[in-house]
Amino acid sequence: MTATGLPPAPRRRRSSGYRHFAHTADVGLTAWGPTLDAAFAAAVRGLVAVTYNVQRVRPRAERAVVVKGDEPARLLVGLLGEALFLEETEGFLATRADVARASDGLEARLRGEPFDPAHHARVGPEVKAITYHQISVDPGPPARVRVILDI
Amino acid sequence: MASSKKERQEKLAAKRAAKRSERNAVRGAVTGYLSGASEDVDLPAGSPPPTKGKKGKTYPTGAMAPSGTAAPPKGGPIPLTPAGTCRYEIPTSARPFMRVPGLVIADERLLEGLRNDPALEQVANVAALPGIVGRSLAMPDCHWGYGFPVGGVAATRLSDGVVSPGGIGFDINCGVRLLVSPLIEADLEKRKDRLADALSRAIPSGIGVRDGLPIDRRDLERVLAEGVHWAVERGYGRPEDLAAIESTGRIPGANPDAVSRRAMDRGLNQLGTLGSGNHFFEVQVVDEIYDGEAARAMGLELGRVCVFVHSGSRGLGHQVCQDYLELMAEAMRRYSINLPDRQLACAPINSPEGQRYLGAMNAAANFAFSNRQGLTHRARQAFASVFGTDELEIVYDVAHNIAKSEEYVVDGHRERVLVHRKGATRAFPSGNLEIPERYQGVGQPVLIPGDMGRYSFVAVGTDQAMAETFGSICHGAGRRLSRSAAKKELRGVDLVDELARRGILVRSPSPGALAEEASLAYKDVATVVDVCERAGIARKVARLRPRVVVKG
């Protein structure tokens, strides 16, 4: 454990990924990347990976989302909220994302495909909500974010 | 999107190029967060993951100072003073911000488990809410939650108190419904397989695929305003169902206009769906009676086949909570409310924000009652296809995540208060006019779900609960192991097979994730219910054991 309470930073600056960790009845998600935008994108994949086997999802379709705000934590919760919304209302599984932050918020292209029970596997419970509990956004580099997902 | 497609493409082109190389380098088969929980994009094969050794670790609360959370606890461990049978008081002197004392209902063993849980700190934090009366309460199944502990009860004065969405939780009106069939265990055993299959087809998880009851936006608005009354009119229930549901399945004061478009969108495809996590649909058999008179009033007898439904307001309720947490965080600043944890975000009950939240919360609660009604409708169809009878009578339906306006004697005089119950069940005793007539003599049925391998309980409230806990008792077992720890302990165990050998048939669209919900992941709900009984706030009526389990 480092001084920030986060797992040690990845060795290579270009690496990007996510990890789930146990948090009482819920699931914690930490994600990293060379930039904050990349870490945000990895977090989107990590969110969907709680419920689905993301490795079988092909990035064949895309959805554009906009999140307004200036606080990084709020942007992260907003972006994950958008991905969760698409997952729940359209069955759209976003496993790749291109994120571009601007001064007043962020724009993202979420790529994936609609859930298909014949092709995709459910691997875990659905996420109810993205919480602000113990949320952290470290711009790095390398950038790291952490968020707790309510199950 | 504000910018044109072309601009967007230019802006993101460089990132995409970088991503392409990462994509090509994704390695290893990840089968879910429980089995490894990570992907390291573009590390060479064979190199250790960057967070090796940290798997499954829980970050201690306050280990860092992230934005948006409370600072690490100051003032040392929370002091607990024994205050009678299964009662421990947290004195107001424990923390400078406490307006009232805390009261923890627990025995020594449960208390041991709580000592290292931030829940006690949260009980103290809740005692700082403006307008809180009586005590900040923790039920025996209390554990850490967002802001409020799960298993927490707090009553605030209607006149000058606050309402806090965190005191209700994300799953507004998560609750339980109990149905009783005319069948006995022998009838069930003969066709248990067929019933399990019929139910697994009839009871959708509502995850990934659209399988909610077919409703449009106008229907949804009526669901929010009229609750189960709408469902009965639409043919998803019978007129006699209404009397057996808390507030007849329609909480007054619901304001559909206070529910965001986004929340409505999330709810549109989810009416009559189960959800996942600890939610379940179980066919159970009564296997122990503790109070014959109360059991008779509820139609429960040994060997009787029942149905236990545990579900809530689905995405609609989750979004309402999320929306109002944001709104209240701003409102707090406007009303100059300072609290020890930002997650206790609240607004005065009598403020526009407070009233709007309560309108939205009541609407979401009506959605939840209707959701359980939709599940009941689907269960009746499945029972009819297997047994030729759709007779499933509602024993009761009660919320365990909700805030309600009720009247209590506080400091010697009657006062109207808003009782926040987060993971706590309303438990009104006999003689209370709020409960159905048929239960006037015995008390309101309190439905307490256990885990899928053991049992669930039916209890009734007592006068003592009215005097001490704002007519509230526990809501379930509470988790013992984290999801990943449960999965780890059960690695290589075929849980479905093991339960089948004990006569419990489990159906789930994600059997791989069932271990998270196994018995060993939970505390024994019997311990929790027994403590409530010993404390005098509840009386056990019956115990039911699962025979068919449908998980989302």
C-alpha cells in the first residue's frame, strides 16, 4: 500500500487497465492509464466488467456522451453513470472509450455492442449506482482513479 | 454532443491510435471481477499485474483523504455503554457533533463484529442530523453503509428536521413480500423441477435484456402516482391484494414530476424484474412455528408452501437517489448545514428540495411495490402452469429502505416525525391502525430474508419497538464475507449441485456468481432475529426454508 492508500502505480507509463477490489457488500473499482482520460476510459471497461465478460464484447457500435462539470470526481461519476445508463436502458455494453476532457466537462465516445445472451456471458451482479464514497482522482502521471460501486 | 462529428474525430484520433496498440495487447481470459478482477492492458505477457498482492483487500475507511468523503475518525473508538438486555448506548459525549445518543441493539457476539466496522462511527454521525429525536439507532444486522449505516434508523421532527436520501439508500423501497399458496410440501416435491423451470422463465432478472412488463411512459407515470392500484386495474393483481400491502401499495404524496427523465428511462423496461445481488425469489416451506395465533392469522402452518420475494425499485429508484444526493449536496450549503460526513447530504423536510425528494422517493416506492406486484403476477402464472392453481395470497409486503411520516411519543409528548429506515423494517404491534385489519390482533408481519441455503423469518413488532426503535426491527442477515472472499472460499465447489443434494433447486442466469450469495457469505439470520426478540422489539412467528431459489 502506498501513502495514498492506492495499490502501487503500474511500472510502465503507457499501461492502462483496471482492477476490482472487495468493499464490504459492494465492489471497488480502480483504474489507471498514462493520462486521466485513459484512466477514465479504463474505468468504463471496469464498470461493465463487474456484470459481463467484457472480453467477448466487440467494439462494433458507439455512443457519444457528454458530461458537464468541473470537478474531476464528478466527471468520473458522471461518465460511469452514462455507461451504466446505456447498459441498463439499451443493454449497450461499453468496453472501450475515447475520452476527451474540456474545461467545462468531458466528451466521450463509448464503444461496444448490445448485450446478446447467445454471445456474451453474465459474470456478476448488476451495478446499482456509482458512489462518491472514497472516490479519488489522481491525474498522475500515471493517472489513477478509484470509485466504489453499489451492488 | 456539442462539436461536429468531424471535429470529434480529429480530437480523438491520436488517442485512438494509442488505444489500438493497447487493444491488440489485451491478454488473459478474464471471467469476471471475482476471479481476478483485473485487466492490464499492454503489459508484456508474463509480467506481474501492477497491483499484485492487493487482491481482495478492503481499503480501510479514511485511509486517504479522497474528495467527497469524511475525514478519518477523530476522537478514538466509539464508547459503548451497556443499557439493558441487548442494548448498548453511545453517549452524546462520544463525538462533539452528536445531538442525541446512539442505541445499538446487539448481543456481545454481534458487537464484537461491529467493533472494527465503521458502522458505529456512522451511528454517531447520524446523531448530528438537524432535528433528530430519540436516538440514532442501529439494528443487530447493522453494518457499514454510505453515510448512514445499513440497519440504521433515525427519526427527524417534521417541523424543523431534515430528510437525507442516504438514510433511505440507493434502492428505495427495497423490501419483501410473502405469498402463501394452498399447497403443502408434498405437492411441491412432486413437481419441484417443473416449477423451478417455469419460475426461471417467468421471473426475469431484468439485466441485459428487456423483459419488464410492457408499459409506456404514461403507464409509468401512473405506476409512480398510484402504485399497486394501477397494477390491479391493469390486471396484474386482484383487489384483495391491496389490503395486504404496506400503505396498500400506494404511498400518498408521490410526485412523478420530481422523478427525472433519466430515472424514468431506467425504470421503463424493469417493472416486474428481480434484479441481482442479494435480491431473490424463493419458494419456501414453513418449517417452524413460534407463535401459533399469529401464524394462523397469516395463513402459515407447518409444511405450507410459500413464496418470498426480495426486490426493490430497480434502476428507477437508484437514479432517484443519485439525482437527489447531488441536489442535496448543493442544498446543504444553501441551508448552512454542516455534517461530519458529506454522504449524509440532506435538506430541511420543509424546504422545496426536501419536499421534492420526498415526492420522488414516494413515487419510487410505489414503483417498487408495483415491481413486487409484477413479480407476483408472473409467479401466479408459473404456479398455474404447473399446479393448475394461481392462488398465491399476499401475506404482507413491507419496505426496508424508506422514510415515512409517523407519530410517536418523544420526550413525553406526541410528535410527528420522519422515520428513516435504511435496512430496517417497520414493525408495528397489535392494535396499530396502520396495519391490515386481519393483523390488528397479532401485529404487523415483519418479513426478514435470510440466505438461500438456510431460512427466512416472519416476526411481529411489539409495544417496546414503538417505545424505543420507532417501530423498527432488523431487515436481514447482513454480510459476513465480501463478494470476492466468498467466491474464493467456494472455488471449485458446485454450489447449485450441493444445494440440489439438500433439496434446494437454484436457477440463475449467472450461476458462476452464485457463490457471492452462498450461506457462508452471510451471518446466520437466526442470530439477528433472536437478538431482536431478546431485546423485546420483536416476536418470532415462523421460520421458512427455501426449496426453489431464483436469483437474478
